[in-house]
Amino acid sequence: MAVAESLINLFPRVTGAGDALTDVALVLGGLSLAGGWAAWAHRRQRHESVRLVAVHHGLTEEDARFVIEVLGRDGPEAVRTLLRAPMALRQRLASELGRSHRLAGASRFAARAASLAGALRLRDSRFPCAPRLFEEVELRDPQDAAPPVRAWVVQVDEERLAVVSTATCTWPVRKDLFLVRVQTEGADPVLVTLLLRPMPGSPEWVLEHEFDWSGSDRRRERRVGCQIPAWSFASSAGTYALRARLQLDQPVDMESLRRLPGWSERHQVVVEDISADGARLSATHCLERGDRFYVALSRPDGTIAALPLVEVVSCRPCGDDGRLVGVRFCALRSRERDLLAEYAGTPDRTGTPVDTHV
């Protein structure tokens, strides 16, 4: 009887404990639901803030949705900073593209990234016929009949371009490859050289190409005849700082040129004609095809308008000891190209050129 009575008395206790556990479970479930709803509301508010930031930058609703999908977790302030920093945004999109493991998914991502880059004017050509950001290309071995590797351009300048692919890089460094622009009908293969293979944390393939690989006919550029004395400097003359100042629209005068380490090794040349892509120079010192050097182009007030790196593409004798050389501007940044186009389009540059008697 005692055992039976104890069991009877235990039943209400067990029932009470079960009710307590049920109450605790209900409370925890309610807190979980409340927390989930709060997190959802916070995420939605954050995404709405990111959308407003994207729209404020002139993006369409479709581009804004893409920004939310890729950058939404970073918050509106980080997104605002990225939209104002083209290099950081490009690197972030390239990194996200590099995480794609399927060709179809990478292709869709690249198309949406190209739309975003176009809206932010990041796809403007760096030089004539340059591949655009997130443009689809194919790479193949000229000596192998294997299927080409599909990739997307994530960075391009006048000497190198970087691509991202879902495929594994099986080629060694310094391998010569053919690059074909898929979206350009009838495009000829371009010879490029693999400089850097992708590695963990850096999915980019870095390729070297020639500035003139696009096949643009530079003879069609409008050439302006002139007679402008100028100085030429060796490629090791230390002009990097002066070129950087010109890109920032800071003045560069003759005194700045005189302080160059290579000032004592300068040569006098005369600019016979000039275009936005190249020039024809007359010189008295020895020059050969393929030589590279800097030319200081002056304004009528004596300040330096541009200090481009040039490469000799043609050379023929002129007079007794002179040479007439054709040069092309190479390794130009966007602002340098604008400065040269502006300089070549100026109708009167017959003012005081660089002083050739110092």
C-alpha cells in the first residue's frame, strides 16, 4: 500500500514538471520566434538602406538588387564606400566571381556585375578596343586542340589583364596562349602570356599583352603638324613622380625637369606632328625600332603638358645626321590619354617650347 500511495503521489509531481517544461518550451519558442522576426526585420531594414544607397548612386532596381545580394550583409555605409571606390568594388566583385564553381552561375554573375560596372562607368575602355570589365573571353593553347577555357576579364590596363575562371589552370607560367573575345563577332585571336597562376585567396589569372593588340589602325588618327622642340629622357630617368603630378593636374615646370636624376642624359628632339596615339619626331642621336623613352611636351607658357612614355615603331634617315622616327604612346593611364588628346587637339601650340639652350 505504501508503494502504491507513493506512486499515486508521484504522478501529480511528474505532471506538474511536464507542464513546467511545456511552459519553458513555449517561452523559448516564443523568444526564438521573436528573435527570428527581429533579425528578419533588421535584415530587411538593412537591405532597404542598401537599396536606397544604390538608387542614390543612379543604379536601376535590378542593379540595386544585385548590390543587396552581393554586398547587403556589409551594411549601407560599407556599400556607400565601395560604390565610391572603383578599385575596391572591382576587387570585391572579382573575388565573389572567383568563388563560383559552376560555369552557368559564374556567367550569370558576370553579366549582372557587368551591368553594375556599366552603370558606374567602370567599363569605359582604358584604350582603343580594350576588353571591358567582366567581358567574357576564351583562352586556349595554340599547340593543343583541347576545348578552350572560359573566363571573364576583371582588370585591364595597357600592359596586363587579369581574368577569373571556374576552370583549373593547368598551364605553366610564361605559357603563350590565344585569347578570343567571345562577345566581339569576328574577333581575331590575340597572343597573351600567362604571368601569374591563380592561387588560394587570389583567383585571378594575370596575362601580359601588347598595347597595340587590339589591331586598331593608328594611321586613321588625325595628325596635327607642328614644330615643337622638346626633350627626351631615358626610361630610367626617374620621371614617375612628375607623371603622377600631371595625372593629378598639378603643375610641372622646367625646374622640375632639371631636378630629374636623368637630366644630364637628355636629348633634344623636335615634334614634327602629333596625334592622340603617337607622334613623329626628328632627332640627331641614335634611335632604333623598339627603343623606349620619355618625351616632355610643353605648353606655350613653358609648363609641361604631358610626359608620356613612347616606343619607336619606325625609323628612317633624315638629312646628314638626323633621323625621323615614328613613336606610339604606351603604358598610358586614363588621365594621361586625356592630356595627350587635349594637347593634340589644341590648334595653336607654337608658343615657347622647352628651352633648348639650358
